[in-house]
Amino acid sequence: MPTSQTLSRGIRVLEIVANSPVHLSIAEIAEKLEVHRSIAYRIIRTLEQHHLLNRDEAGHIRSASGLAVLARSVEHDLQAAATVELTTLANELSMTAFVAVWEYDLCTTLQSVSPLNSQRAIVHRPGSVHGMDVGAAGIAIQSHYSKEQWEAMDTTVAYRDAAVQARSNGYATSENEVIKGVTSLAVPIEQPGQTPAALAVVFATSTVDSREPVIEALKLAARRISRKLAG
């Protein structure tokens, strides 16, 4: 199926800017995009006109207010229901807490909160994407379904054996799958008729002795989010 190269490049520019820990110059963006500087400039100017990017005093590119407006509309109800629970989990457990959703056979982080007073928390930003075949959040999302239900859907992702166990236990776990030395725990969020989602935390494996309190806190928070979504 043919696609728009210009549109694809524009989206890629937004991804590059969003994922960079520092503000980038047009030349640096052009290099990452693997295009001539003049092409990158035209794309950035268009995105600036739509308030999706802007420049600081040094001419470096940064995200603009239009992105925040768009982001608020994505899974608005789920984000609204999860915000307080994510903040509570992150600060009580001293771990980064996040909500992930299943999109186009990928597991995408919709929203995340890092603890206020912890220097050891693993950074996990909104918009982070990885395959459904790695990570506890993907397992928890699959556990919404039986193996037969999953295989009956139009997906290229195999049903993981771990999802069978997660369906029975009510939670999923993964170690060293996305980042070496890092563990994630996740539980499914019930929101019938909506995008399959999971509530998760991520932490350095060596920092947690007992996972049971974390699992129980996740399950309670997921139930509260589900009740809010049900109205």
C-alpha cells in the first residue's frame, strides 16, 4: 500500500524531537532523519505553523503546545481515570508507573508518572513503544483474551505462554526483556469495548525484595481505574 513520504517524515521529526533528552538543531534533526537540511527545514516550518514545534532562543527545536492539545484527546477517559492512581503508585512504591495500550500490534505507553523523591527510578516516557512480544504490559494486555480469542483476531503477534499464566494469576511479570536488569509488573485494566490496556510499574530488579505488595497495589489501582471508566 503506498504511503506519503512527506507525512511519514513529518511524523518522524515529531518522534525525534519528543525522544531527544536535549533540544536539537535543524542540522541535527536532518542528520537523524537522513535528509538534506533544506528538507528538514521545510518540514519543521510546517509543523511550527501548526503549533506542533517551536524554537528556543538558540534556534533549537522543541515540542509546542499543539502536541499537548492532541495528546489530551488520546484515550482521554483512560488518561483522566488513571492520573491519580499512577501518581499514587509511583510515590508510594518509589517506582515509575505507567499505562500501556495495544496499538497496531505494538505496546505503546500512553501515560507515565515517575516518583517525586527517588533518584533510582527507571525512566519510562509516554510514547515509548516496543513489540507485544516483550514486557509485562504486553503480556497483561494479551491476558484480556484466551488463546483462542487472540488467534481469531487479525494480529501478527503470537499468543505468549506467559499470558496464560497471567490470565490465571491476574498479573504479568517480565525480567530483562526490554532492558537488562529491569523488571516490570503489570495488570490488565478492564474497559469493555475500548482499547486493551494495562497498568504497570518498572524498576531495577535488585531494588525489590518482595513483589507481592507491588502486585496487590497494582491490582487495587487497576480496579479503581476500571470503576471510574464504568462511571
